Amino acid sequence: MVFSKNRIVQIAVVVLRFAMGGAFAYAGYVKLAEPWQLFAANIADYEVVPMWAAKFLAHTFPWFEVLLGALLITGRWFRTSTAATSLLLLVFVGLMVHAKVGGKNINCGCFGSDEPISWKTFVRDGSMLAVSLYLTAMAFRNRRKPA
Amino acid sequence: MKTFVLALAVMLPCLAAGPEGKSLGNPAAPMRMDLYGDFTCGHCKMLHEQLLPRIVADYVTPGKAYLVFHEFTLTGPGHEHSQAASLYAAAAARVGKYQQVCDALFLTQSSWALSGKVWEAVSPALTPAEQKKVQVLMKDPSVAAEVQRDLEQGMAARVNQTPTLVMTRKGKQTPWSYWNDYGLFKSTVDMLLSK
């Protein structure tokens, strides 16, 4: 069986969409399964938003992650969801760099509340950002329909 | 610190002898709180002097939580004398003076953490007879083993910074290490206790 280059790209995009969607949905689920205060504390530890905003984000952001995960998996609003994912991951990586440069020994708050920022979190989130940027590029290239 | 001493005095009748004298409250309380700290850590000093009295008053005294102290001895620059302080505290626990020695160590942290004169900070909290016992116990391998066990227990509980308080309720562990907002901590504990 011979696959054309386009077909391979299409399959790759679907696989990556499911992987990214699953990761985002899981990240949201983990946060929703824990007391919301743990995520609020993680956000507050970065010292970039006031406590009221940290509390608001702790209540709302995990649902947004689940929604984003579902959109990526189903392929609905593909350009919007991939662009939002890329933007979010850029912000996440930027925040981690900011924390590390500032000498903060804090938890990442990515997948649950007890994972310190380390080279592992940078590699993982960096890889996710690369995948997300690729998906975004694919989404905007295939304007008419999702892969 | 006065509040803490007052809270301790109020709750004396319900104090239970915990592991090596390093616990407060009723072991049968619905929640267990394992506090991992280091005597050279600035945030641990703040927690000990400002927030611990509130935690004791809000949860330990009313019998809602059983509080157990652990030495999570830090290493590296700035923590050169952590091990000695942990050993003295663990030794003091065996003569029933753990809290008093903790108070003394945190009160004078900025001094001994630099000079290394840990004993000068510890000794005023002890009677002459206790001083002799603690000096002997400090060199006891079982005390060093206990301090090491505390560290390993903390690492097993995924403690990655100090101070961290691990709340255990119905077998589920919830670590907490954000101490800039006591209200947020309190609402977490209350939520866990309500489940």
C-alpha cells in the first residue's frame, strides 16, 4: 500500500490533533479533580496576576482546557482552536521561563499541582508548542476543511 | 509566638504524644497534617511564627486535625547548618522540648544560620539536665536516622519546597506550599474536611 505525501500529512495531523486534544482535556480534568485552591495557589506563585484573578482563572481555566481539548479532537473550529492552543502554550512557556529566570522554585501547575518547573516541563511544553504551531500552520493552510 | 504558646497552653489537655514528641493534637482527628520544614528557610520561619498559631487554633485545638512535624533538611549554600539544627530539634523532641527548641531556632535563625552556633540558640530552651541529654542524643545514630527518614518521607510525599504541609484526608494526600494567603489555605482545608 502506497500513501501519498498529502495522505501522510493528513494522518499525522489527525494523530497530533488527538494527542494535543487529549493532553489539554487531561490537563483540565486533573485540575478539576483537585480542590480549585491548589491551582489558584499555582497561578499566584508566578506572581503575574493578583489573587482575585488567580482565583477566577482557577475556577474557569480548567473548563477552557477541556473545551479546547474537545475542539482539537473533534476538529471543530480548527483554526481558532489551534491558534488558541499555540497562544496558550507560548504564554505557558513564557511564564515558566520568567519564573526560572526570576529564581522561583515553584510548581508548573500544568498537569496537577505538585510538579516543579524543571527541564522536563520545558521539554514537554516546548514539544507541545512545536506540535501546536505545526497544527496551526496546517489549519491555516487547509482553509476549507479540517484534516 | 505568644499566640502560639497560648494556643498550646489552651490545648494541652488534648495533646497527644505523637511520633517522638513531634506532633500536636488528636491522632484520631479527621485530617492529618504533615508539616515539612527546614530551620534555615525564611518562609518556614514566617509560617512557624505567624501562621502556625492560626493553624493550631483553627484546626488542631478543635480536634479537626492532627499535626505532625518533619525535618525536611535542606542542603547547599545558605543551609550549611540545617543538618545540625534538625538533629538538635529531633534530639530535643526526645526530652519533650521540640516546640520550645523550634521556637528558639526560628527566633534566632538569622544569627545561627550564618554563624553556625546552633547550640547557642538551642541551649536556652533547655534545662541543664536536658542540655546534657540533648548533647548526647544529638550524636545518637537513631536521631540522625529519624531526620533522614523525615526527609525520605517528604520526598515520597512529593514535597519539593519548604514549608510544605501535606494534608491527608480519607487516604488522599493534598500538598500545600502557598503561604501568602491564609484564607486560600483555610478554604482548602475546610473544603477537604467537608468531604
